[in-house]
Amino acid sequence: MASNTQPAVVYAALKEQAVQNRDKLFEKPLIMIGAATCGRAAGALKLVEEIKNELNRLQLEANVVEVGCMGHCYAEPIMVIYNEGFPPMAYGNVNEGVGARIVRDYLTDGDPGYEFALVALEPNDFFPTFSDFPRGVHENKIVLDQCGFIDPQNIEHYIATGGYSALVKVLEADPGEIIETVKASGLRGRGGAGFPTGLKWETCRNAGGSPKYLICNADEGDPGAFMDRTILESTPHSLLEGMTIAGRAVGSEKGYIYIRAEYPLAVERITQAVQQAREKGLLGENILGTDFSFNIEIFQGSGAFVCGEETALLASMEGRAGIPTHKPPFPADAGLWGKPTVINNVKSFSYVPHIMNNGADWFKSIGTEKNPGTAIFALAGKIENTGLVEVPMSTTLNELIFEVGGGIAGGKQFKAVQIGGPSGGCMPESALETPIDFDSLTEAGAMMGSGGMVVLDEDDCMVEIARYFLDFTQKESCGKCTFCRLGTKHMLDILERITKGQGRPEDIDLLMELAARVKEGSLCNLGKTAPNPVLSTIRHFRDEYDAHINEGRCPSLMCKDLIAYYILPDKCERSCDACVGSCPVEAIFSNEDRIKVIDQEKCVKCDSCKVACPPQYAAVVKLSPPSEVAAREQGEGVK
Amino acid sequence: MKLTAEETIVAVETTREILSGIHDSRGSLIPVLQRVQNKLGYVPPVAMQEVAAHFNIPAVDVYGVITFYNQFRLTPPGKNQVKICMGTACHMRGANIIQEAWERRLKIKVGETTEDREFSLERVACVGCCTMAPVVVINEEVNGKITPTRVDGLLFSYELDKKNEAAAKGGENNGQ
């Protein structure tokens, strides 16, 4: 064993080589294409192929690299071109035709195609950069900094930009010092609960028993959240580095990454990253020539939401059904196979290398005193600029939605924002000034959760969204606690009744009472937080519940049983047959005046005719309650 | 569902092959079942018995684990697996309408397989492509921004592919 070799010396050699290899990429024009799962869904792989074909056809020399996700999902697929003479340019919504054209014009004629460009990536005199937009001003990227700019399949890209230098630092330091730094930074677990990470590590380090285990919880099950997936797909090595540092700190030699089975690409990327780190001696036996060894294994989940709960996660890793157990003992004392185990979220681990490099004070200078650092949110739903954002803690919801996210899509009216997935709540317009941090959100009746944020507009029914989340938790309840198993089912039945127009006046009180019981009578947070979506919607949108129950009307025109489709006779163009062709069940016919009419008996309410009707006519509308149709037909004399 | 004698042999042999060289520590149970499902597409009873014997646990425990997790199937899947994402963003953008469109076109309900075993229809938890909502995953391919008419289009393109394939095969057979 070469224990006399300094890890810094070994690392310096690795870095020099990595920088050399990376710089070779820039000798030719470099084309980077965002090919994480979201980019692929938008057609990134076809774009890659088309660009390679085009380069071949034109006999042009260029390097094409598939990178991860930059977080600007609304503009997928995204392409970045580094070419001499211009700052690197990012292009959005690049389909195959546009991609080929940009490459052709740029690399042969020197025209960078400004009309397709999103931003320039470096400050310059002629094209705006990210920091010229509100989003760029608010954002402070730490964990996401490299996402979309380095090749996740090539460890040298990570090393060349200073990756694994934090590991070198801690290999020379005392493990106690690492924990002190993390404690001083005030880092709180980003899985949702916000428990101080340093404290967890210290408990595990001091706990008796060996071996000690380290688990990264990448079972990102909240619908509407995709931050962990993006990190795993875009910079897998930052997670591996963070875990290795944690392993050194708590005295563990074995780490696991528990990852969702629904993320096949993330599994592939992280498996490859582990392999590459091993080959470079940054993982495995005698890391960088020291006597510290640390191994990481991938464990794939099997599709159970409750396994995001740490004790259920442990049960699942031990080959049992994922049913939570009582805490204490906490996993830091007795976790996997009864041994001390640290379980942290992907983001928590990914912050660690940055804290080690820049110090605890730097981290504390971002965000607020009790909630230092940044918050990473997945913006989805009815928002203009969907995607992944990283903003300092204490940014308000208003800033996040209307400045960073660009407001509501299609000029609609904001109604609510759902934060924290099935455990969180809906916040109305009046709560928009709430700062984003663990404590403020909990106080406002929502929760930070893992960071999914779904924006809802005037077309979204709040009773329906409550029903949706309860349907989710009810199906995912493991069945251990009676209140969670039966209480959520009973609540769901009531909500279903309401969305079908069969609600009773006493239903709201019954829902509130059941909610209180389910919260009290459940062991784990799945049950304890399951009623939150119902409670928060009743609190802020009671009038919608009343409309459903008392009038059989859905104000947002969403609940299928309470609406009907209707063609406005004075708007119908008569000679246009778009709606007739679009109807899957032949429910639309022409009456004597050649006006199109919907046969309500046949209509399956699939929305096709409303989409098909040309916008200049916009003759198809939804009416609620359905009895409106007969009244209108009579009034307007439709036969 | 009854397996044919041939299917049983394949299932047993595949399972034994996967089990060989695996330690009998229970921590390997779920990874083993995942591998069986990857190979066979589902976990038949004979495979459960083989696995139970290997780990020295009652077969009912294996069945218990399989039925607890959403990922495991007890029946063979269709040749093309259609999975409708049921995440929040997809739901709010009309995943239900998309689900009904598939059900109507394939003439099956969610959780079923078409009679010719060409398609099976499932709902999955969020696939994390919320910005492309509503999303449908066909086999491994993620399709974003689906509408009922796009469902028709997707099915049509599969039919075309199948026809082309059949034509290519026909050509081969003629050549022999």
C-alpha cells in the first residue's frame, strides 16, 4: 500500500490529464445537446442523430456531446454551441430541422442564428446572457451549477472543473473536522423534513456498532418532483463525492444509493459514474492511495411511494415489504441490519463538496440564518417557464412564480400553488409573499417537501386536486395503521362523491374530523401528512366545495360529471367539420341549419372537439352544471 | 393463468440461472426478483417457489413482497407496454382524458392486456417529465404533450411498423 503518497499529488495528476482531455474537445467546434429524460421526451436523441448526419453530409469537423439538463425544461430540446469568434450560445426548442440549419449556417457561414438563440453563456456586447433575465438574477446555482454543462458520462469533465478536490481536502483532514464544518454550515436535510445533516452524521459516528452504513435516498416519489433525477442524470459525480466525504466523516466504508425504478436513465448514469470513479481510484479500496476505503452499490426500488420513508426504505433493502417501523431507534443508531446508518437525500449529499471547498461561512451567507443555502424547486403545471430552479432560501413564492417562472401560461389567472406533493398543501394568492424556507412553509400549512411545485390556474378545480392527492396516498398507504388505511379511503370516498355532484352538506365537517383522526392515528409521515391537501383546500377554497355540494356545479369546469360540452350556435362556422372529424364516438352532427350539435348521450367528454375547433371560432365551450345545455338549447332555439 | 410446459421450463431455468452465485442473504431478494422480471417480463409462481427455496423462506413471503410493490407483475405484459403517467402535472393537464382515449382505442381497461397480447395498459407514478405533461411511456420511450388524437397517431404508426415488419418477414420467407 502506497500510504506515503499524498492524495493531493495523485489528484493533481488526475486533474492535469482531465483538463488536457477536456480542452481537446474545444479544439473543434463543440455542440452540446441536453439529453436527460426530459430532453429525450422532447426529441433530443433524434436531434443528436440529425446533427451528426448533417455534420457528416457537410464534411464538417465538430464534437457532439450529450449533456444533462440545464433546468430550462420549457425550451427543450436545448443545444449549446461553442465556436471560435463568438461567445458560446444556447438555443431553445431546437427540432431536427432547426438544429441542422443552425449547425449549417454557424459552422459554414459563421452565422450564429440569433433568431433561434436563447442566451449567450458568457458576457458579451451583442447578446443577452442568463443574468440579463429576472430568472438569472434570482437564481444562485450551487448544486445545479454544472448540470447541463458537463458530460455526465465522462468523469474527466467533472474532475476538470475541480470535481473531487473537496474529497482530497477531507482525506487529509480529521473526520471530526468534517462534521464540525457541516454542522457550522447549518445544512438541513433536503429530503423535506429539514433535519440538521451534521447532527445526524455526529449521532451515527458516535453510535456503537460496526460496520456503519450510508444510504442516499433517491426514491423521489412525490408526483411533480424531478430534482433528484436531474442531478443523478446530469452530475452524478457530485453525489458520489458527497457520499464519499460523508463516509469518511461518519466512519463508514459502505454506501448504497436507493433509486427509483421509474428512473432507468438515472440508474444507468449513476452506475456508469460509480464504475468510472472506481477506475480512477476515487472510490473503492484505498482511495487516492490513502488507507480510507469506501464502496457504493446501487439498489433499485420497486415502485412503492412509502419507501421514501427511511424505515420503510430500510425494510425494503432488507428484502421485506416496505412497511415503516417505530422511531426511535433512529437509523443513525440502528438502521440497516440494525447497524448505525446515515440516510440523506441526493441534494443534501450534493451540497457537501461545495461546503468543504468554500467553507461553512460561505454557505451560511446564502439564504437565512436558520435556513442557510439554496432551495431547489421543480416548477411544473400551468407556469410559463417550467423547469428546475435553484434560488436562495427566503425567496418569496411571488418572486419564484412570477419572476423566475415567468408567470401563468396563456395569460390565465393564478389560482393556487401546490407545494410538497401529497404531503403538502395548496397556497392561495394571499399567501404569495411567504418566503420559501422549511419553517415558513410549514407555518403556512404547506411544507417544503422534496421540492415539487405545481402551479394551478383558474381552470383547475381545487376539490379535484385534493381528490387526486388523496387517491395517491390512499393507494400508497402500506396498510399498517388503521387510520391511514381506512381513514384515507373513507375521505377519498367522500371527495369522489363531491366531485360527482352527490356531496352532502355535512361532508365538509366529516372530512375535517376524519383528517384530524388520520393525522393523530398514523405512525409515519405518509399518514400524518396525507390530509394536508384536503385541509388546505378546504381552508382556502371553501366556496368551491360549496358550489360542488350545493349547486352540483364545478366552478373551474373540470369535474367530468359536472360539466357538458356545448357548441355555441352563433359562433359555429357551419361549413367547417373539424369537430365532427375529431370526435372519437361520432357524437357530433349537423342540424338543419348546418350548425354542429353534440349528442349529450353519446359524448364521452374527451375534449377533442374543443381542441379541434379553430381558435378564430372557439365555438366549443364547457358548461356546468350539465343541465345548462338543455336550458341554452331551448333559449337559443337549437334543434 | 396456466403456464405451458415449455413456459414452465423456461421460467425455472431462467430463475435458477439468476440465483446461481447469489448469496442467500435476504437483502438480495428484491434485486433477484427484479432480474427475474427483467428476463421474463413477469414473475410466475414457479419462479417464486424457486426463489423461496433459495433464500430458505416460505413462498408466501415472496408472494407478499411481490404484491406489496407496484413494479412486479403476476401476468405476462403485452408486447408493447403503454404506461400513462399519473403525476400531478400530467393529471392537471388531462391524464384521465388520455387514459380514456387509450382504453377506448385498445378496448381494454388499465391493468389489462389486449387479447392478441400486443398492448398492455398501465398507470405509473410520476416519471419526472412534468414539463412535458401529459406524458405516456411506450416501452422505454417517453412521449410528451399527448392528446387523444395523438393517441390515434401513435397507434397508427405502430400498426404501420408492424405491417412493414410483416412484409419484411414475408420477403425473407419467400427467399428461403
